[in-house]
Amino acid sequence: MSRFNLSAWAVRHQALVLFFIVVLAVTGAWSYTKLGRNEDPSFTVKVMVVTAVWPGATADEMNRQVADPIERRLQTLPWLDYVKTYTRPGFVALQVVLRDDTPPADVGELWYQVRKKVGDIKSDLPAGVIGPSFNDEYSDVYIAVFTLTAPEAKEADLVAAAERVRMGLLRVPDVEKVELIGEQARRIFVDISNAKLAQLGLTPQTIVDALSRQNAVVPAGFYDTRSERVTLRVTGALEGVEAVKAVPVAANGRAFRLGDIAEVSAGLEDPPSFRVRKTGERALGLAVAMKKGANVIALGEHLAVAAEALRRELPVGFELSQVTNQAEVVEEAISEFLFKFAVAVSIVLVVSFLSLGLRTGVIVALAVPLTLAGTFTAMLALGIDLQRVSLGALILSLGLLVDDAIIAIEMMVVKIEQGWERAKAATFAWESTAFPMLFGTLVTAAGFLPVGLAASSTGEYAGGIFKVIAIALIISWFVAVIFTPFLGLHLLPKSLEAKAKRFGHDEHAIYRTPAYERLRRIIRLAMRRKRMVVAATLLLLVGAGIGLKLLPQQFFPSSTRPELLAELRGPEGASFALADAEAKKIEALIADDPDVAWYTTFIGAGAPRFFLAFNPTLPNPNYALVLIQTRDEAARERVHAKLLQQAGQAEGAATLRVSRLELGPPVGYPVQLRVSGTELADIRRTAEDLRNVMRADRRTRDVDLEWGERAKTIELKVDQDRARLLGLDTSDVALALQMLLSGYEATQVRDGTRQVSVMLRAAPEDRMALDRIGDLVVATRDGRAIPVSQVARVAYGAEDPIIWKRNREMVLTVRADVAPGVQGPDVTADLLKRLPAEMKPLPPGVRIEAGGAYEESVRANGALFAVFPLMVVTMLVLIMIQVQSFSRTVLVFVTFPLGLIGAVAALLIAREPFGFVAILGVIALGGMIMRNTLILVDQIDQDLANGSSISEAILEATVRRARPVVLTALAAVLAFIPLTTNVFWGPMAYAMIGGLTMATVLTLVFLPAFAALWFRVGDPGAAETKAEAAA
């Protein structure tokens, strides 16, 4: 009984095959239209933020009393990598960071565990602590950010209009949520003079109590009748300024309206905690998040329509602008990739036409859309969108997916030229090379296995490379063995039969042309000088290994998006006003720059996450971000240089950092060194020493400390005995001082969905300069007014306004940007080597660790190489199944590293860095090379089975396989060319171009030489027996 032949089945059932071709083409075209569009593949940001507020507490108290108990509790969380804690007076934020290999499916359950664990200790926290609060939506990406401006409008009117816009945007299909950002909180201020308090015998606490009692929401009960229950309500809760004015306050047996003894007015939070400006004008932001699985381009179109309709409804003077538009970026990126894709397809087709002839080339050309149709269908079924990684993988696969079609049709052409009938020739590829092609395809796909199975955020980000290429390659094999024979049967030219008559029945005549004879002489020479060829190849491999050390190391490159980030940080303890003033200087610098389309300023906190790799900055009054939208990439670079020059010349109160957006998982500063320990003084001294070393390095710029400056403080040391004699305690003094200086929140008025704080403050004439704080007057319980200096001593000092910790250890990060053309991992690695010689010995308990791009690169590469053994085992198993011989397996596998030679040379010539994506390319090269080797070794075995000597089998098999090997390599190499101009894929493209080119040459030279050496073949001209081929 003959073995099943899929190609023969296709020839026998031509109508069914044609039907499948049409169905596949239609399904593929439909699937392409339904595929999601995104800028980048999604990956899980494994970070949750826990915050708590304790008004009046110092940074040290927040650290010891609030942060430390939470940190201890979180240390029991499964999959925890570290907890990074940021503490400042009255506020703490803990970033709970999971291990990079945490399964994305488990993240939701882990965030529930965080809430549960922290909630369990909430009662153990000090009285007065507000929270903890949890933000597990920290990783949400806002695909569009709008701003609403109205220079002449009041804040309340601007907020009301923004709310209407927000509701309108929420009605757009596939919008998940719309966040209103930059709203300045409304306040009701109660200003009362110290003289009035003393005159009436009032204390601030009396007023606070009166407001709290009036505003309390207390159930009044209910009354049950025979048929229904009637609930009783008591009115009187505060609802506005007039209600606050009418609150009765008792003093010395008399009752006064609060409005009669104090100035009650409505206003805004002062100073503000967060503010947004659009091109210098006060604005409110609206950040739009998309539902999972939606098409960002389609949503962008719907948002544009909705925004235009909302603009028409806005009052005169209100302007709604879109400041970030991911849909536009995605559309441009996909258009660029589709253009590169079309160029790559054209290149492959031209190679096919020129090398195989017009009609034969058409058959190979038709294999491309058929394979892509199947790939798009599988991508839709697996939920893989069109984005940076999947589109690049499609272009990479283009040069590979025609390999099987070229091999199959080339084999068919050869057999027809040798005199075979067309139908029989169409089925020969299955008999001869179908399974070597299949296992070669699987080996090639296995070359991308490390990135597909890497347990890391980087693997999650780039894992689509493996999925898309594996799908395309497997489908290309089915196209080659089913559809290609069918197409060849109908489309190959009749002239092939005429050529067969010219050659007669000599099957080897077509391999005796001058070109093949020259190749045969080269191969014979390589086999004769086999030791020299193998030794030379080994030397080239050693040289490539040395060359790797010369290549700059990179994690991921910067994005080509036109946005620039100008970040300003004032000294620790600096005010919101300082950050605002420094931001205005940057705005003035770029306001009239023709390269700048617009700019949006965020003061007091960072922008929302408008880009996957952008990490929002936590609230901080000394921080400002100017998000600059330039007109194109070239304009971005000009503005970048201009701002860097400004940063170098300015002597402002804030440091300026200018950066581009990153690709891949977010890193921040490319060079980061963490100094950690237990004694803050030792940590600070070591960090300052390290900063000096880094500043002396020409490759770094803008070196600074993440924190470390001490802030001024005024401490009132209360004489407790004297205070008690006067009827005062510490809380009375603190309340009076807070009222006199910044205001005290007495209660909250409910206004629709918002809470408006009622702030009790001293009258303006009683608010004094800091140098006269001892003269501030506080009222005793019996109504006397006394200066603070009578019960407390004023002391001036300094404290650490913020504290950063990592896993409960204090950590101070020294960070820096790098000069153009310099890679962060290279600088970090060099610094780690030099530090012992250039720094003072580290104090006991202090250590220095690498962070930034170096740490992320090491972590990502570690996850990649952790899967490397599995990849090697998978390849060996596949090869062994096919060749079923240890010696043949070694013969195939020994070609795995050959691509490294050309890859390193190409990267050095092109001056491209050796980053994560380039490493993927070098690893995957091994599978591509072994694919050709596997088919070649199978051909050697077929020749041996037909009676050839081992020497003749090696020589003639190499000659016969040379044409398809060169053609497939040429198609792949040329298809990679469009990717060389892409900042993300460029290094991989160069590595693959160089690697495949060199490996193709070595496959035709090194492999015969090594086979001759391995099988102890003597002079190729000598007679040898098949027995010499024994393993």
C-alpha cells in the first residue's frame, strides 16, 4: 500500500483545492479588516499603587507609623518583586511591583490580595490616617487626551462644561472611561480675626464643632403605618456659602451667626495641588480610555466626530482641543509598516520572477497572499492585533514563507526538465522534501521560541514575534504542498517539456552547466581542504565573539513619535508656585518656535499614561511636565537640542530633563545606580560621591539624585506645663497655627457629586511672615489671646522632606541621561567596574546596585536565555525525528552558530546596537540556517540510498540544493531591507541580513567540508563506499 501523498491528493481533487483557495482568500481578506489596530502590543504593567494620607505627620512619622506596617504586611504577597515607597509629610505612596515572570492571568487576584492584606491592618494605623487607597488601574493607557480652555470663564463654569464634554465622550462606543484631570478643588473659606476670637471668648475648635454638628448626616428614624413605612428626614445640612454663614455659634451665653463674626466666601484651593495648561492657558484635561479589544483607529474616528459635535454645543469662548491622539499615531505607524510590507512583497516577487522566470515566479508570488490570508485568519482567531511587533513579524516572515514554495516549485521544475510528466512532477516534492521542509519549518519557528515563552514583561511585549512567524511558516508549508503543486500544474510554461527533450533522459544534465561546474569545483576544493575550512570558520566564530564585545548594548530604542517631555523638578520642599514659575519659563521659550505644534503643561503631577511605555509621575508640588508636540521627528530633534542647551545654561531653581518617549517596557533614566542601606547619612554621602564620579564621565549628562536635599522646617517646642496652666494642649496650638497659616478643614459641604471643603482661616491681617511666627496669637479656652512665644519656643532646622525605600530599606538613586550615540547599559556596566577604584570604600551596610536600562536588559535577556535550553532540545528532537541519526543531527546542529559571524559584522558596519531585538534575531538565525542544512542532509541521505558514495553524495547534494538555498536566502535577505530604516526592527534586520548572507555561503562551503571531515572522507575524487558513511 503506497504512502499518503498530500500533493497527489491536491492534483486529484483540483476543484476542491480551487474552492479552498477562494475560501481562504475571502476569509483572509475579511479577517484583515476585522483585526484590531494598536501602536504597541499590550503587556501587563505589574504595578499597583497604595496611598495613605495623615495630615500633620512628618515624613519620618509617615515612614515609621504608616509605611512600615503596610510594607511588612505586603512582604507576604506571592510573586512580589519589591515595594518601592515614597514618603513625604502627610503622604505616602507604595508601588507594589510584582516579579517580571508573574503570570498575567494571576495579576488581578494578586491585587485583590493586596487590598485584603492592607485592609486587615487598617485598624492598626494611627488615628487620623485617611486610607489606604488603592489604584490597580495604574497601567491604563488613555488613547486620547483633550483639553478644554476658556480664558475668561470662571472655574465653576469651566468644570461644568468639562463635565458635559465628559458625558458626551462617554457615550461614544468602545469608550471605557473618561477622567477629568486638573480640576482645582473648590473651597468655602471662613476668615476670622484673632481679635474677634479673643473678644467673643471663642476658640477655633468651637467654630469647628459648630460646623460639624450643623452638617452631620444622622438618621432620624422611621414610622411604620399599617400599610407602609415612612422615613423621617431632618433638614439643615450645609449646601452653600449662605448656609455656612447662617450656622449658629455660641459664645459666652450668646448665639451669633457665623457670617456676622467671620468673612465667609467661596474660592478655590490655595495653593493648588494640580494644574493643567494648554499653550499657556488654564485648562482642564479629559483622558479617554478604550475598552479592551476595541479598534483604536475606529474609536479615534468616532471620538473626532463626537468632539466636533460637542464643540458646537460649547459656549462662546470655550475651546476643546485634542492634545494626544493614539489613533492618529497608530494609523500613521500601520501605514508606514504596510508600505514597508508592500516593498518587501515586491522585492520577494521580483526575486522570484528574475530567478525562476515569469510564470514560475507567479506561482511563488501567489503563495504570498495565500499564506498571508491564512495568517490573518489565525491572528484574528488568536486575538493578535496589527501593531508594531506583529507587523514587523509579518515582514520578517515574508522572506521565510516563500522558502517552501520556492523549494516545491523548483523541485517540480527540475523534474519536468528531467522528463517527468507534469502531474508526477507535481507530487515529487512531497515524496522528496515535504517532511524535511516541515521539520525545517518547525526548527525555524523554534528559533523564535525564547521570546514566545520568555516569562517577563519584555517577553509579553515581544512574544507576538514567535506567534506570528510560527503561524506564517506552518501555513506556508501547507500552501507549498497543497496549493503550489496545483498552481504549478496549470501555470508552469510548456517550454519546460521542450527543455526536457533537449536534455534527454539524463536527470543530471541540468546540473552540468558552467555555473554549476564552477560551484562544483569550489565545493570539491573545500572538501579537499576540509581542515583548513573548518579551522577558518572557527576563527571567524571566535572573531564574531570578540566583535560582540565591541557592539553597544541596548535595551530598547527611543520612539520616533514627535512628542518631547520637558520635566522640571524643584528642590525637595519647593512650593507649587516655584514649579509653576519654572514651567512658564519653558513655555515662553517654545511659545513662538515654528517646530512646536502645541504644548500641554502639567504642574504638581505627571500627565496621564497616554503611551504604553510612559510612567506617570506621582503627585509632588515641586514637579512640572511640559508635554511638547513637535511637527515631525526632525523638528523634535531641533527642539530637543534647543532645550538641552537651555538646561545647560540656565541657573534656575529647578532641574530640567528633556527626553523622548521610550519603546518597550518603561525604564526612565537610562543610567541608574541605587545606593541602599540603613543609615541615611552614609547613604547620602555615598550617593554624593557616586554622583561626582558619574558627572566626571563624558558619556553622562544631567546627573542628579532622586532625592536627598533637606528642607527647612520650623519646630515649635511646646512647654507642656505652661500650656496646661493656660488651658491649652498641643492640639490646640497646632489647630490654631494651621488655621493661621494654611487653613483647617472644618467640614465638607455637599455639592452634587462633589465635596467642597469648608476651610477655617485667620483673617488676612493675622497671617504673618515666617520670621514673626512667634508673634502669632492663639486663644486659650477661657478666651484670652496670647502669643505663641509664651507657650512654645521656635526652633529652625532641616529635615528630609521625602524618603524613598525599596523593600523597607532606604534607597537613594543616582541617575543620569546619556550623550547622543551612547547606550545606557554600556555606561552602567563600565561604571560598575570602575567604582571600586574611583570611590571611597563603602560604609558598613551600604551597597550599590544597578537599575535603569542595564537592570531591565539583564532581566529581559535572562528570561530569554532561560528558555534557550528548551529551544535547543526542541530543535534537536525535531532534527532527530527527521534524520534519525546521531551523526546527521550533529551535522545539522553544528551550523546553528554560523549566522553570528555575518550578524556581528553587519551590526558593526551599520553601527547598530546589540539590543534585545537584535539578540532575538541572532538566536532565530540558527533555526533559519538549520532549515536549509536539514534539507541538504536529507538530500545527501537520499543520494546515499540511491547508491552514491559518501563523497559523491556530499558534493552532488550540495550542488543540487544550491539554487533553492541561494534563492530562499536571497528572498529573505532582500525582504528584510525595508526594516533596516525602522528604529525598533533595524538592528534585527541588519543582524539577519548579515547572518543569512554569510551563513548561506558557509552552508555551501563549510557544511561539505565539515561533512567530509566528520565522515572521514578522503580526496573527493577517490572511490568510497557507502559503509564509510556509518555514524
